[in-house]
Amino acid sequence: MFLLFLLGILFFAYWYWKKNTKLKSIEIPTSKKEFNDKAKTINPLKAEIDWKHSKAHLELLKDFHFGRDIRDYQNANYWKAILKESPLITINKFISQGVLIPTTLNKKIEFHSTVNELKIMLRERGLKISGRKNELIARLIENNEQEMDDLYRIYEMYSWSEDVSIIVQNYIEEQKNIKQTTKNSVKKFLEKKDFKQAIKTVLEYESQDVFLQEPNKSMFNIRGDEEEILSFIFEAIPPIFNNIQLNDIHFIRVCTGMMYFFGENTVRKLLPKDFINGSHFSNDVVCRMFLFNARNLQKLKEYKKFGLKEIKVLGTNDDLTCSECKKISGKTYLIDNAPQFPYHACTCEMGCRCEPLPITDYR
């Protein structure tokens, strides 16, 4: 009898413990945020993204303007640090929320096939091969849409939905305006040789860039010697450009500073429309060589600082290298007697590419 009583108590205790444990485990979310946090632990893809107010997510969505294959992001680890999760997880969330939708068959073909590949397909089917790319695609689809759909089904391409398109395009335009305002400010500071304010303005702009917010990341590799580089740009004239008028040199220096800060490949929009630099080089090449000169002067200064005495000329020696640059390639000079680079006798259309390398072996 006592044994039955004891078993009853044990059964009741077990039942009571089970009941309370079950109740505690079922916690009903009291807010949308709490619901999303809970959803993340159960199924990450069901958690909503507040992409409209997230610069990182808007930057990712920019990639899908003309459609993009999501498999391109399988090894895109740089996005993981920005999004705090795999980009594929984020993209699948976009798809589940209707932010990204499958692209049309036309877009798939356009993205994954070249004009030559399209012409081969047309020729194989006995179809006309002339016309623009969009005409070739339309011809293939019109001939056999199902066949084309089967061929390109392996590609998982997505683009913005209609509502999302408006928001992302507004974001893109806003970012363009911010960058242009920054560039206008930096240009004004460079014109006044106010290097500190120019650097400060660029750093403030970069602080808003999601790709540059990790330590030691910058558009122009902040090392603390930016003022020195700018000083060389604005004070030294490469001997190869001694024939350029001083008034024109000022324009070139400002443009070179902009090239340094923003990585511009061309300075066409920064110079007056009728600007002629007075040399046989294009304006872009002249600015690149001014920057090249400043960096090489900085290198030589550092070599001297570390007690180095000699340099060796590293030439490119390809088909575009001029005969004068080839003559000095591989030669050694005392640092104080070395030619200034860009080399004054260079005639390469794309500019001098000779560099001074330090000689450190005195055995």
C-alpha cells in the first residue's frame, strides 16, 4: 500500500514538472521585433529584413539592377562581414519577401550569352544572324520559347520587384548626389591647397561607406602621409612637363589630387572643355604621371631615411614601352643621381611606367 502511495506521489511530481516546463517553453512574442528575433532562431529565412533603412542591404540590392545570378554570391565572403550573415541567406530572405523576383527569359539570355554565342545558336537553327543583341534574343525566343527556357533554366537570376525598384533607384541617386557634393568640396579645398580639410572631407565621406567601415580600409589607403603626397603633387613638376604653362599646371595638380582621392581614371569632367595641356600626352596621362611622380619622390625620401644608397630601375619592357625607357630599364643609380620618374625622355603613349627599386644587398 505504501509502495502504491509512493508511486502516486512520484507520478504527480513528474506530471507537475512536465506541465510547467512545457508552459515555460511556449513564450508568446509581445512585439514584432520579438517575433522576428524568435523567428531567426527557428528559421532564418522567415525573419523580416528592414532593408529600406539598412545601407548594407540597399548596397546589395544595387547589384540586382539589371538582374543577377544568385550563385555569384556563393563565395562572396566580403558581404558576410557587412550583412552579418551569408549573402545567400540575405538574398533568399529578399526572395521570400518578394523584394527580388525571377528575371525574364530575355534577361537571362542577355546576361549569360555573348553576341557571338547567340549568332552560333541562330546559325544552328537556320535563323537570320544579323541585328542587335536584343533582336537576336527575341528571334531565338520567337523561334522556340520552350527550348530557350529549358536551356537557361539552370540560371537562378533575380531582379527588383516594381515597388522595390523605385526605392533602390532613389537610394542610388541620393548616394550619387552625396558623392558629387563631397567631390565638389574636396576640389575647392585642393584649389586653395587646404590639404587638411580635403583629407578630412574624404574621411567623413568614407565613414558612411559600408565597405570601408572595417579597420584599415580606405579608398586611398590612409597611412598618415597624405599631406606629403599632396605636397609633392602641388610643389614638384616632373621634368617631362617643364614646357607646360604654370596656369595649366594648377588645373592639372587639382585634377591629380582628385584622382588620388577618388581613384578616377579620367579627369575629363574636371577640366575646362577647351583645356590643352601643352604636351603630346593626353590630360589623363599627364595627371597619372603627376601622381606617379609624387609617389616616386615619396619612395626616394623613404629610401634615404633608411640609409639606402642606390636604386635599380624597374621597367615594364612590354610592346607599349618606348625605346628610351627600355634603355634605362635594369640600370642602377646612386639615389642622388637617379633620373626623376616619370623619365624625362619617355614617349610612351600611356606614360612612363619606370619605377625606382631600392638596392639593399651590399655584400
